[in-house]
Amino acid sequence: MNATCYTILGVMSGTSLDGVDLAYIKFTKKESWEYELLDCKTIAYEDNWVIRLREAVNTSNEELAQLDEDYTYYLSTLINTFIAQYPLKNLDAIASHGHTILHQPNQGFTLQIGNLPKIAKLCNQLVICDFRVEDVALGGQGAPLVPIGDELLFNNYGACLNIGGFANISFNQNGKRIAYDICATNCVLNSLTTQLGYAYDKDGKFAESGVVHLNVLNHLNNLPFYKQSYPKSLGLEWVQQNIFPILKEANLSIIDCIATYTEHMAQQLALVLKACKSITESNEILVTGGGAYNLYFMRRLEELSGLKITKAPVKIIEFKEALIFGFMGVLRLRNTINVLHSVTGASKDHCAGKVYSP
């Protein structure tokens, strides 16, 4: 399929568990790719789904299989509700990331639920999904995948920094796209604020009011992951095995945990930003993801990095990942490369995504 114009519904669920992002997008191929974000919406997860998804990493294979069935049906209802609400007509495809439950690329395994073939019939649409498994099979990290969009849609920036459940960066170095996960971000903070009865740390007020404990901060900063060279990626299993035990053993108040971990995030991101030549040359950083709204964190990141960091427009902050997974779906329809081995460490560039017909 090599048309010059595509209408796609991009669907993304991130590890921060704030909900499912749905973006109706028009892509046009001219001399370069252009996009128009049309109708967009985040549908918040019901409380029971937040609990099920957060605890899924510790469930049995049989329970995971049932969760995959249930989530595929649940996701299809959200998609159908969105399509009916606006309404969308003449969709070329739905491009859906699903929701990551397990990510163990070094063991050759990654699992995104909600990608069962029946989702195409439930939505009565062509569906492109399950973008990560092929890369892992080719020896890659299966992440991050968004840099193909950074390269073709946002290449006027020195770097693209996304702060969602995890923070990752993407930049062009000597004509090659480089990207990797930096550290866990909102998946940790949101877990802490939930214990206070809040979904997230609005404007970073909790972090700003707490005390940073230097011994705990040093323990976090000395985790071996930060010394690894890229390509590298993170999953919730790593957070549960490395981050939460440090915070629990420190026996701090929740507020001080939030303050200390926010400082840890800012320090790790600042180290990366200061070392990135493409940023220091252009001083243009596209910042997206929910972390961009954390005013205290963003201020600390500017102070520590010495860079002026500008947030992207609201629609891009909130829907960039849905946008780019939609774009990956377009590239899959055209059977062209949508995953870069320079980013993931796979044996070759490739065209990923399973295609299911209704």
C-alpha cells in the first residue's frame, strides 16, 4: 500500500497507567512526511484496571493469558467508543501499541497485551500492532521504537526527550539515530503519590516540599544500569527489583521519597543532556510526556543541565507516542523500515508490526 495520504488511529498505553491515548491522525507523504493531529483523547483507566495492570508482572502464565484476553476486549471497547464519539470514517488502519506487561529483552522476551488477532474483528478495522516482538527476536531491545518518528517527523530538534513512565532520549549523532531509556520516572512517582491518595504529583508540589536524602540519592545514582552503554531499555520488572527496594529500605516518608526520587530523575536526565553534542549545538529539545507538566522537576532539570528546555505544544506532549505508533502503522502498510537497529541494537533495520484484518 503506497498511497500518499493515510488516516490512522494511533493507540498507546504507557507504563504510567494514566490511561489509553487515542489520536486520529492524517499523514501525507510529500518531499518529507507531514502529519495533522485531528481528534485526540486520553481515556483514563478504571481503578480495577490500574490494579490489574500494575500487579500483572507478578502473575502466572495462565493469569497473563486471561488478562490478555480481557484487555484485548477492554481496549476494543475504548477504541469503538472513540470512533463512535467523533465519528471517524474511512480509517486506513488502527495502529496500537497495546500495554507492556513484561519486558526482558536480554532473555529474548517482551509482552504487550491487547494485541490478539481478534481485536481487528472486535473493532471491525484493519489493525497493526505488536511492534516490539520482532526486534527482540532479532537481538534488539525492542525499545525505544518512537525514534523512527523523531527521525522522520521531528528531526528539526537537537534531541527529543520523552518523560512518561520511563524517560528516554533520541538524537542524531554523526548521521545515525541514537536512542535509549534513561531512567524510570512517572511509573515510580505515580506509585508513590497513589499511597497519598493522588494520581500524580501535580506541578511537583510534593517533591518541592520534601527533603532529599543524600544517602538514598547516592544509592539510586549508583545503580549499574546507568553505567551501561546504549542501546538499553527498562521495564517494570527492573523497577520492582531495583528502585522500590531502595526506597522501602530507606524508611522515608512518602513525601521525602518523592523529593529524593525526583532529584534522582533530574540528575540522571541532566547528565545525559549535558553529554549530548546535538543538544549543546542546537539547544533545541522537544520535551513530551506527562513529566513535562511537573514544574518543579522541569525547573530542577534546567538548573542541573544549564539548558533552556521548552515544552512541546500540549497535543504533542500528550499524544506524541500515539502519533508515532500511528506513523509506524503507516510505514508498516508501505512495507518500509519502521524500526532502527542503531536504536534498539537489533541485527538490522526492519519493518515491524503484525497486521490483522477484520
